[in-house]
Amino acid sequence: MMDNQIYEAIKLLREIRDALMNIIDQYANTTSLPLKRRIYSKQQVLEMLNMTEITYRRNLKKGLLKPIRIAGIDLYFEEDLIAAMNESRRKGKL
């Protein structure tokens, strides 16, 4: 019984995450900002930068990555990721 409750809770959390991502996508598409800003999720950042969870947390602590947190979800603007990569290059990390 407990396994089924955990499965249902995980399923619900995934549905909430997906709904929030849809809201964010809709907002990004309807905003009147002069520049359309691309938004990346934490998972997209991990995959794009080929980064492990441990490295991700370390970069958060160092202040290299500065997420926008919405409902506990880390989101990033493309220009912030570019700035973080440039800083890593400057320090000789990339």
C-alpha cells in the first residue's frame, strides 16, 4: 500500500511540475518584453552542460549558478547561463 501512495505522490508532483512548466512557457510566449528570453529548467541545464548533481550543487554554493526559484523549481535565463559559462572560461574551468 505504501509503494502505491509513493507512486501516486510522485505522479502528482510530476503533473504539477509539467503544469508549472506549461505556465512558464505560456508566459514567456505572451510577454511584452522586447527580447524573448529563453528559460531552461534545472534538468535541461544539467544535460546541456553535462553536469552532475554534485557539481550543480557546488556551483550553486559558489554563486556561479543563480536560479530563479518558482514553487521550488530552479529555472534559468539563457543569458545567465552564458554569463556563468563565460566566468568558468575566465577562470580556466571550461
